[in-house]
Amino acid sequence: MLSDARFSADRIRHREATSLQPHEVAEQAAGTLKPCPAVETREDGFFVFMDPPEHTRIRRLLTGQFTVRRMRELESRVTEIAVEHIEAMKAAGTRADLVTAFALPLPSLVICELLGVDYADRAEFQERTSVGLNANSTAEERAVAGAELYAFMQRLVAAKRAEPADDLLSGLVHDADPPLTDAQLVDVALVLLGAGHETTANMLGLGALALLEHPGQLAALRADPSLVDNAVEELLRYLSIIQLGVSRVTTEPVTLGGVDLPAGATVVIATPEVNRDPRHWPDADLFDVHRPRVPHLAFGHGVHQCLGQQLARVEMQAGLRELITRLPGLRLAVPVEQVPLRDEMLIFGVHSLPVAWA
């Protein structure tokens, strides 16, 4: 379905025909989610909700910035950031909240440097992004946060036009052919900045929790750190930060699993269940860092698969590798039942992760 043109990501073009909107699917699942008017009424829409050829044109401008080779070139800097934050944790004592001290600042700083965003402005986007992703936020709260975040990005794009620097966003502003409009540039920046810190930060926190809950698997990594890359793929399969799945809209009548669907029907791909399919992964509900790699859907599939997946892998690999080697006594500082989960957020994870070492 994710690579089938009969299932569209363009919720705006198919809005009138759609019997159930993506936000309504989410509302049924989350209970209280309301759409953000600032986003729902956009005429152009975010490029991640476009279909080819519009989506292809914008994505092609970004693809070269996120290749495996280029992300591997960033690995030393990512490792440096990870080490700096771990050493700061150690210097401050023997306990910390791994989310605020490590999991959130690592990807946030990386994506800020990549895009050319002043890290001192991180609260501008972190707090407003959090409001937009909270299922308990009202439509008004989400609209205000969305408008403020959009204005922040408009100022950023204007600054890159006036004073370009050696960063990804400046390159998009000045080198895109044909040029992107300011609205398109803001949309791209919003997607990259939001996805670039929220998703990986939650995977790092949730992944660390999973390892601490499975001491045998953690011991295997400590004994053989070369397993980290494999462990990251297993964590991506085993854990799902996108709990509501991925929605698509049928562009024509389709028969799916023996069910006839009209054009304009909303279909949700339940990625958490797909990644636990026992036909592809024996003992799929078990976490095993030695598990042979089988392609998973953590980053989606088809033309809309995650653009920054290689960066996310580098961040998780470097982050977890440094954690297990530099904090050999790392353990939970509270019973696992007391770790607060992000049940009310569209991106699942932990709000905090109290840990201790030594």
C-alpha cells in the first residue's frame, strides 16, 4: 500500500471525497485529538502530504543531503556531541534524567547544526512542536502553537535569504532550481526540524529503556559493541513511536483484503503490528539484538519513506554505543512502573528516564 499509487498521501486534494479524514482516524484512536486549523486549511500543504510529481520535485532537492555517505561523514560530530553530553552527566553526579540530559539534546543539536538553526532557539520549536503533538491540546492551542512555529520559520528563511551560510537551509534558499517559494521553504524546514529532533529523541529514550529492561541483551551489547548497529535495527522494529500508524486515501475504488473500498476512503496501515508480524520475525514479541535483519516499516516504505532515516540510524548507533561504553553501570533509578510514558503524544516515548550509574 505504501508504494501503491492508488493510495494517496495527499489529504488536501482528496479532502472532499474522503469519508473519514486522517485527523478523525487519529481522534478515534487517541480520544481527544483535534485538527490544527493552521495546517488543515493550508492550500499548498506540506510536501510529506503530497503525491508525485509535486512531492518528487521537493524531495529530490533534499535526497542528496541525506545519503548514507553524507550521514556517515557526520558520524564523528554526532559521536562528539554524544560524548560531550555523557561527560557532562558524569561531571554532575551519578544520576540524571536521560531524556533531558542526553536523548533530546543529541538529535536537537545535530539537526540545528545541519539546518543552520541557532541552538539557543531550541525552545522556540521544541515547546511548540510538543503542543502540536499532544493529543490533549485543544484546536485553539494547536493553532496558536502552529502559527508561532510558522512565524519562527518565516524569520529563519528570511535570515537565510539575507545572509546565507554553509548549511542545508541556506542551500535550499539559494540553490534550488526552480526556486522554492517561501511557503515551501518554511514547510520543508518545519518537517526537517520537527522530525529531526522529536522522532530520534524518543527512539533514543525508549530504546535505552528497552535495553535497561532487558539486562541480558544489554550485557550482550556491552560484551560486543559491534552488535550496536544490529541492535538499533531491532529496536526500530520492536518499538514503534508512531502508534497511530500511517494513513492513506484511496484515489479509486480498491479491494483490500477482500473488502471493497470506494474512492476517498481512509486506510490506516498499523505499522506497530506490521513490525511484529510473526510471518517475518519468529518470536516477534521478543527483543533480540542478535536477530537477523529483515526490512521493517519503522521508516515507512515507498516514495514517502523517511528522508532522514540514515541520520536517525547514525544518531542512535553513536548515542547507544557511547552510553553503554562510557556508563558501564547504567541502570534505572526508579522502578520501571514509575517511568512516565508519552501516552498522550502522537509520537510515543518516555517523558523522562531517571537513570543512575557507578
